[in-house]
Amino acid sequence: MRAPIVIILAAGQGTRMKSATPKVLHEIAGRSLLGHVIEAAATLEPEHLVVVVGSGKDQVIAHLDEIAPWVVSVEQEQRNGTGHAVRIALEFLQGRGISAGDSPVVVLTGDTPLLTGSSLMSLLSSHVDRQAQATVLTANFVDPFGYGRIIRSGDQVTEIVEEKDATPQQREINEINSGMYAFDGAALQTAVTGLSSQNSQGEEYLTDVIGIITARGGVVAGFSAQDTNDIMGINDRAQLAQAAAIMRDRINVKWMQAGVTMLDPASTWIDIDADLAADVTLLPQTILRGPTAIESGAQIGPGTTLISSEVGANAVVRHTWAELVVIGAGASVGPYTYLRPGTVIGEAGKAGAFVEMKNAQLGAGSKVPHLSYVGDATIGEGTNIGAGTVFVNYDGVEKHHTSVGDHVRVGSDNMLIAPIVIGDGAYTAAGSVITDDVPAGSMAVGRARQRNIVNWVLRKRPGTGSAKAAERALETDK
Ligand code: UD1
Ligand code: CA
């Protein structure tokens, strides 16, 4: 069998989405609707894949260049129907010297993100095995309203009638047209030239190709979808959410079968590009976006979002938001930690409660346990940053870097005013404002000396609760 040509129809407006974004660019599981369809189509290893664009074409074309530069797009300037769209795609190929005449042609729509490659493979191989001129992917719906109905004679499909053009008896038919087909290229090419717009919508219907092929004595088969979710088209935000939930379940089942524990799959959202090892545990409300990778034994969540980040083996990440971050093996992050791009937590490192880090590399075994901001910093190994420390990286105009060595002890509540370098093994006193470099092994004290004004309260606040408490204390001390 020759490699097929795939045509994806994506020129429609998607009015019911009520969106400034073209419908096929809306995302589920971190990939556009169109991206999911292209991914499924790619399993057929098509010789050419043509996307018919129209509404929002500049955005759609830019997106295609980014995600699938190997596909070509053709513009349908006037939306004259699905048949017209296919005709334009075939004419475009012909214009490039590519004849569809001796290849199978698979026609899909850009808004069916749950379509799988294996469903397409089954459709195409059934089409080829039966030597049909056309094979329609169909499904039986309890409520077929709005879909084209499949008219059969025995196991042959003779015609597809649109809802708006159907007789009351035809509307009783439950078998519907998914809008996806495999065609014999030559039969399709001839049939699309014979389409008319004499119907209730004044459009060239691709579905009329079926009647035309039948009338010429061709064989049209119907192939029933194994999973009706596969053909679910997205028209509005409610359907988008429904499809997202189905995709989430598919992804979660795949990872659970690969050895991932999930306490609450319904609240666990994993993008299609994530990669998880066996024996990862995901607690409720974990969201893994982009190409996030988690190694074995790591425990993520509850309440954690990781975007394009890596987590090493046996790390624990609780109640955290992290983007473009690397968390080392055995590290501990959270709860309530915000890790921004460029942050690296070394092996067995710790970023604890109410810690924010940005573009900061924390060495192996180093800890930022509580209530700190660490921005634009390099921290060595075995170092501890005291509670409430701020890496003061911004002078109001520019950002500056702080370097902290190995086995340093930064006291609690320090302000480290960048740019500075704190040498290996140095200590800083609690409450210090560190403005100058600290040599290795030194103790830096950057704070005013304490002075007690004896009996100030008794003199200046006589009769207050404070004064009375002090008097009682001084009395008993006597
Ligand atoms: C179509 C089928 C119907 C089927 C249904 C499945 C026809 C005439 N009818 O109806 O039998 O049950 O899909 O969802 O084909 N498009 C273009 N250019 C156009 C018109 C449409 O690219 O000029 C694209 C749309 O963006 C969409 C797809 O083709 O992705 C289907 O078009 P739509 O108008 O939604 O067809 P339906 O009326 O749903
Ligand atoms: Ca539709």
C-alpha cells in the first residue's frame, strides 16, 4: 500500500467557542486540538499532510510552523463547505505536481483531539482490505441530532444525508458520519469535481461524494469507531472540558499501568509530554505541565504544579509551584514553595516553607528551610540559609548576583545585598545586613550593638500594664 495523503479540514470559524483564539488552537493536555489530530495522523506516516486553513489562518499557520513544520497548509478563502475544502487541498497538491490519483486519501477535521493513531490505522487497513473507493468512519449515537446520517444498503453505504436535508425517516437513523474518511485518491478526485451547492446550506458537501461514488458503481464501506470518544468534535467550551477530562483519564490510566501511584486520578492533570518513572507517587491536585520529568520514588503533591521541570529520584515536593526548575534526587521542597525559572535544587537539598527562589542554584545538601527569598544566587554544598533571609538582588535598576560558598551558615533574618561573595565555611550573625564580601572562615556581624535603657518603661509609661508587670518582676527579683 502507498503511504496515504492526509487532509485535515480546519478552516471553520468555531463561533461557539466565543474566543479570539481559533478553535483548533485551544489546548487540552498541553497540546492544541489540531496538534492532537496531527499527532494521530502522523502514525499513518503520510506522504503529504495538508491542513486547510481559513478563519484565524495567520495564527494557525504560525502554530503549524512551530509544532509540525513538515505539514503544508492551504488557504480556503471562502468557506464553501467541506467538499470545497477538500477540492482546494487536492488542487493545491496538483499545483505542486502531486497527484492524489494513486494514493489513499484520509480526510480528518482539526477539532477531534481524542482521535487515536490506532483508530486511524484500523480505518485505513479496513479500507484497503475491502478495496473500497471510500470508507466512512461512523458511530451509533443514541442522540444523532446535528450529524449526517448513514444510509445503507446491506453492508454498503450508499449516501450520507445532512440533518438539515434529511427526511423525518432518515432522521430516525442512529448511525452517524464522523466526518472522517478514507478514500481512493482517484475516485475522490473525480467525485469532488461533480459537487453542487444545491442543498439547504448552499455549500459543497464532502458527504455528497459518497452518493457520487455509489452512483458510479464504486464500493463505499462504513467502519464503525471502536471508541466513540475518538470522533468527538469540539464545538464549545463545555465539550472542550469534556474532552480534556477524557484525555486526562486516558493519560492517567497509561501512567498507572506504567507503575505510577495516583491517590486521586480525577484531580491529577498530566500533560501529554510529561514523562514519569515507575514508583512515582502523585498526591491529589497535582498538575504536571509541559515536558516535566519525574524519576522513580519521587512523591509529588498534594496541591503542586510543575511546569517543564525535572524531579530526581525519591525527592518530595509538596504544595509547590515550580516552572523550569530542576529538583535533585532526594531533595525536599515545600510546603508552600515558589520556584521560578532557572532554579536548581541540588541532591538532598531543601527549599522549605514560604521560600521563593529564582535563577538560584542550591548545592548538594544545602538548605533554605524557611521564609526566604533567594534570587540570582549560587550556593555551594552543605550550606544553611537561616530563616527569613533575603537575597537582595535588585538595586531598583539592575539585578546582581550573590555567591555563597560551601558549608556556610547564614544566620536568620539576613539581608545579603548583591553583588557579594561569601566564602567557604563563613558564618554570618543573625539579623545582619551583609553589604561586603565575607572571606572564607570569617564570622560577619552586620548589625547595630544592642543598648538597654534601664527603667525607661517605669519612667516614661507609668501606670500602664507594661509598667505594672515590670514593677512586679523587679519586686520579686529583689
Ligand atoms: C460535517 C459533515 C456531517 C458530519 C459532521 C461530523 C458535511 C457536509 N457534513 O458536518 O455529515 O456528521 O461533519 O462532525 O461534511 N470546514 C472547512 N471549510 C468549510 C467548511 C468546513 O474547512 O468550508 C471544516 C470545519 O472547520 C470543520 C469541518 O470542516 O473542522 C467540518 O465542518 P462543519 O461545518 O463543522 O460540518 P458539520 O456541519 O458539522
Ligand atoms: Ca461540526
